[in-house]
Amino acid sequence: MARCANCKKQPADQKTAVRIVEKGSRHTRELPYCSERCKQAIHFFVRSHNQELPRLKNMLMVWALIFLGTLLVQFISGNPLLIDIVIPALVAFVGLVLIIYPSGLMDLKYYERLGIKWFSLYVRITGLILVGVAATTMLPAY
Ligand SMILES: [Zn+2]
């Protein structure tokens, strides 16, 4: 029997249909769930996923532009302040994005493999670690 797409803990004999964005268009998928609570969580995830996906794409473009711009200015001016401040700030930004938008990051299959609940949790923890690492790098070195 299939396991619940949200928690992965319980065998799931019921399926709920969702309309999820995959590869640029909406597809109907049937996801197994174990309880009413997990069903709600799956639908909440799909709504967030569909909303976050385009936002994340835009953010990624802006992020890449700032990153490349910083490297270019650094290369031309040789000012180490830029790399010391802008790069940790960009890392912290990625961390924050992961904490705020954990649902739009990857295709549904990755969330399904670990369970939507757990995969989103791991994404948020990764975000926290990135923010932590960036904060430590920005502190003075003494
Ligand atoms: Zn469940």
C-alpha cells in the first residue's frame, strides 16, 4: 500500500487529486494521504508550491545578477569589502528565502520521496544553517 505523501509514516488508502505546476504547466496528480490533517497539508502545500514557483524564479534571476555584478565590480576595483559583505548577504538571503518559501523549491517528486512535511522541514533547516553561517562570516574576525 502507498504511504501518505505528507507524513510518509502511515499507509494511505485514499487519494486526493491536486492541480500542481510541473515544468511550466498545471498537471492533475493523485496523492495518497492517511488522515484529514495530512490531506489539508497536501492541499496547502500545492497552493504554496504553485504560488512560490514563479516568485522563486524571479528571485533567482535578481540574485544571479547581483552575484555576477559583485564579482565583476570586485574584479575591476579589487575592493575586498564587496566580497566580504555582499556574498554573505546573498547567502543569508538564500537562507531566508528557504525559510519563507520552502514549498516552491523543487519538483513535487522530491517532496513526495521524503514526505512533503519532512522535505519542507529540511529545506527550512538548511535555510537556518545558511543564515547562521552568513551571520558568523559577517561578524568581525576578532
Ligand atoms: Zn499522513
